[in-house]
Amino acid sequence: MASLFRKSAMIPLLAVCLIWLCLEVAIVGYLLLNQPTWVAAYSAADQQSWEAWRAAANQMDGVQSPVKRRPPKSPEPPALVMLRDHFPVVISAAVVFSSAIYLFLVFILRGILLPPAPGTIRPLQQL
């Protein structure tokens, strides 16, 4: 634990934290900038295809189709509802999953790039 707070160990730690912060700001900024565009696209263009799919799903009774489907209750496409009504959940999921992937990659790269601690590798004669 003491080696974590050495001055030489703080610079890479600060760099990793700064890169993570820039990554998260970029992801959240991308989502916030594009959310109105996505909502407008799903509201207009996909409404007709959603209505057609709802009509087709109503006809899937399991006799003439391979599966029996319940008719969708929502008059709007699910992607539109998610982006319009549940957008904070989308942002939270993006932050959590990108952070998990980033921390995993940092852990793997740290293990690859750093030399092993003294005394942890034994010569072949001692095996």
C-alpha cells in the first residue's frame, strides 16, 4: 500500500484517472448531443415500420406462425421510449460499462507492462 503513494507511482495513476475522465466526458457528451437527433429519427421514420410490425405480431397466433406472440402494448417503438423516457438510465449504463471495460484494460496492461515484484519469480533450479 505504501508503494501506491510514492511520487513515481502517482504520475501513472493520475494519467490513468485523467484518461478515464476524458473518456467518460466524451461518452456522456456524445450521448447528450445526439439524443435529440435519435428521438426525432425514431419518432418519424420508425413509426410506420413499428405499426406494421405490431399488426404482423397481432396475427402471429402460433398456428400459422412458428411462435405465438403477445401483441405489443406500446404504440411507440421501444427504442424511442428508451431514449426519450429512460435516457438517464442509458447514460448510467454507458458510464458503468465503459468504466468496467476501461478498468479491466488498465489492469491487464499494468500486468503486462510492469516488471514482477522482487522475490516473486523463482529460478528454474528451485522448481
